[in-house]
Amino acid sequence: MTEIAFHFNAPDKLAYACRLLRKAVASGAKVVVTGDETSLQTLDTLLWTFSALEFLPHCRADSPLEQRMVSPIVLAAQIDGNEALPHHQVLLNLSDAVMPGYERFERTIEVVTLDEQDRQNARQRWKHYADRGYAITRHDLKLRENA
């Protein structure tokens, strides 16, 4: 069964996603990132620029097959029925809704900001997962910050 984790109180969803992806890649994980097209385009740019001394190898789901096979990060606007996805290890969901097809991944990570609408959307996603019997792990970034 897919492991579900919510990371709450991220001040900036995309900046946090960059840090999370850096950690995932360093640990050898392969991640598919999904979200709306605007967020994915911005994240694509951030992954090139967020750190002057690092580059996180990534590609879009519509990139040539050889790029998708070697890239630890694949950006995909949709995952359900997307045969272009080379792996199903970790899904990082940056969208407002549960992404159809999440259950094919070993882990799904949801990032939630301080924005009230984003929090409301996250509550709906949490309910969706809980109603289906998934155990959910909660990571409160404010608690980490204060520790």
C-alpha cells in the first residue's frame, strides 16, 4: 500500500519542493513531481537556479525516453495512464487535488503551505486518503523550525 506523507506549513511550496527533491536525489530516490503546468514550469526553472553550486537532474515526462530513464526527477502534469513515466517510487504532488494514479507509487508526498485555501485543499486530500484506509504521516515544518 502506498505510504502517504503530508508536509505542513511550508512557507513556499516550490522552494520547499526543491529542498525535498535535493534530499531525495541524495538518498538515491526517484521522484515524479506532478502539479499544474505553471507550477511545473516554475519548478523546472528553480531546479536549475535554486542553488549556485548544485544541479538536480530532471526532465519533463514528454522528454526522450533515454532522458526519462536516467533522470531521478520527472515532471509530469498528469500521472494516470501516463506510460511515459519511467518509475513509480515517489510521487511529489504539488497540485490542489489528489492525483489519479497515486496508488501506483510506493510513496506519495503532499506539500501544504500556510495559505488558507491550500490548507483547505489539503484537508480534502487527507480525507480522501484516510477514507481509503491509508496510514498518513504528518510532518509539521513549523515544529522543526522551532526545534
